Amino acid sequence: MSESPADRSPTAAVRVGWLIVGLVCVGLGGVGIVVPGLPTTVFFIAAAACFSRSSPRLEAWVLGLRGIGPMVRDHRDGLGMPRRAKLVATACIVGFVALGLWLTISHPLVVGVVVFAALVGIAVIWWRVPTREVVLQDQEVDA
């Protein structure tokens, strides 16, 4: 009887690859804490996913981080983002795009691409990412 690829544990090289990607994500998330406009939570969510495939100890570390850990756990549990976080993210996107366009006044095509990307980001936040309060309310109704 042959083993399927899903039954085998990842090789050491694959685990090291996931570990490296996870560490890069932690680094980017750390930079995002101090650099306005660079996301933080999404990088820590990606880091936790990478560490789940490479280092349970580092995965537990990310999940235990004060401030970040609860948001990563909420994402994993399908709870999404709090409404206030969605409002803050939207305000940051609008603010940084407006500031960037005002400071650079660039080519109309570049302006169009930047505005389109901002609108796509806002749409994803509001229509694809669950709102934590709504999910919790739905769970209470179902219980």
C-alpha cells in the first residue's frame, strides 16, 4: 500500500522554507507596527499559517502576542474584523491615498491605478471580510 502525499510529513527543507517565509512575515508585520500605511495583522496571520507548518513553538508565540494574537485567533475562528477596525482601515486607506496623490501629483494613469487599488481594498474589507460583531450575533441567534 503506498502513502499519499497528504499522509507524509513535510521534509526538513519544506519546513525550513515555511519557517523563513514566516520569519519574513513577522519582520514585515513588525515594520508595519511603526510605519503608517503598512499593514500589520495580515502579516502576522500569514506568519502564524507558515509557523503552523514549520514551528509549533513560533506559532504559539504569534498566537500569544498581546494585541496581535487575539486578532489572528479571531481570523482563524472565522470571526473576521471588528467594525471599528474596518472603519480605521478604511480611513487609513483613504488618508494615505489622498496624501500620496497630493504629494506626488503623478500621471493620470498612475492616479487611476492607485485609486482603483484603494477601492478594491476597501471593498474587500467591507464585503469579503466578516464583521466580528455580526458573526457573534449570528452565533447567539443560532444557539
